[in-house]
Amino acid sequence: MAGSEFGLSKPLNWCLQSEERHFCCVPAVNVNKRNSRGSRLRQEDFPPRIVEHPSDVIVSKGEPTTLNCKAEGRPTPTIEWYKDGERVETDKDDPRSHRMLLPSGSLFFLRIVHGRRSKPDEGSYVCVARNYLGEAVSRNASLEVACE
């Protein structure tokens, strides 16, 4: 329904997208009484976007650390982490894991594991936020273990 039918210069249906939200105005009409109840503002679904990217970190063996990642979207996106292209297992996959996926989407390491032959935590990480409208991938962040 165009606004010009009512002497308006703008259509009655419109959408507004800001950095944080996506809104649409849709006219609501009561057909039985043939008069308008007015318009209602409803929030639209939108694809994920990363609002906080992880940063490079250098940490000592055995110490805790966090790689931050925050995303927004509607519906709220799920977050997964990848290290060197492989999905990172967290406490959600294995309760014994030393890596925890925090509610914010950040990846928390209870302690950095690092040995002479095995360096399971050192590498390049990205977080991926997904909902039914798509996915967003963060910038790479490297986790390095400091020399002793």
C-alpha cells in the first residue's frame, strides 16, 4: 500500500537499519471495522555480524587466557571457534576440555597446554557467528606460547 494514496509522500511500509538494529513499519488495518489501528513497529531478523574481533595474544604455558569474540544478529547467532581451519572442541563438546565457550561467544582457556611435541593451543583462531540468514567470520587472531 503506497502512502501517495493517502496524500503522503512516503510509503506506509518502510524499514530502517542502524548499526545495531533493523526495524520495519507495517500498517495494521482492522478490516472488520474498516479503520486503521495505526502502525506497529517490529524488529526484523538480520544476519550475524562480528562486533568484537579477537586479538593476538602471547601467553605462558599453564596460564589462562581468553580470545574475545562478540556477534549480533537476530535471531541471536551461535558461535563456533576454528583453529588453523579445524573446529575447536570446547566444554560443550567434552566436559573435560580445558577450553570453554563463554555466553558472550569468547573462548576461554583454563590453562594453555604446550609441550615439546604437542602444541594443541598454539595457532591461528577465528570465530564464526551463524544464524539462518548467514554467517560472519572474525579476523584471524594468533595465540602464541611465550618462551620459558
